[in-house]
Amino acid sequence: MTIGLSHISFTYPGEKRPIFDDLTFQLKGPGFFSLFGLSGAGKSTLAQILAGLLQPSSGRRVLPKPRPEVLYTHNGERLPVWEDCWQHLKSVTPPNGQRLLDEFLKTALHGVDLGVRFRELS
């Protein structure tokens, strides 16, 4: 399965400069993907566009048929200290994504202790 973005541009309302200008890329799976980079580089914006939570100013998401479910969660600074990993994943997954979360748990997270708090992870 391949998902990606094709010629997207994105500018936040009230801003003059775009975060992305004619960005194109593909992720080939199956797999688990993470974004790393400096603060303010556009990681969260990119992930939200890919997940369909933000719409690009131009361009489009490239998704196979049937459309896969893409899960998105915030970075560590915004993760709640009162929830363990599993509680948080369940709370941020929309109802139509619960099946995908269960599959993810059985495959990619098999053997991972999700009962720990985020601050206990490295």
C-alpha cells in the first residue's frame, strides 16, 4: 500500500509564507512511520494533512482504494500525564478507526507494554 501527498501547498490563515509549497512524497507500506525534525518545521501540520484533519491549500492526498485509516496523535509535550499509552490511543482514535488500532496492537505493538505512562518511555 502506498499513501502520500501530491503537489500540496499549505498556508495557515493570516500567514504570508506557506508551510509547504508544491510538496510531493509517498510512503510505501505496510509499516509504521514517524516524523522527526526541529520545532516549527511542519511535522504536525504534515501529519494532520496526511490524516485528513487539515486540508491543503492546493494539491491532494494520494490514497489507495479502499481508503486506509490514518491515525494521528500529538507529540510528547502534549500527551496527558494522567493516561497510560493504551488509554490515550483509545481516546484519540475515532470510532471508525478502532479496528485499525486493534490490528496495530496485534501486529506492530505485539509485546509492547502499553500500560505505562508516556513519561516512562524513552
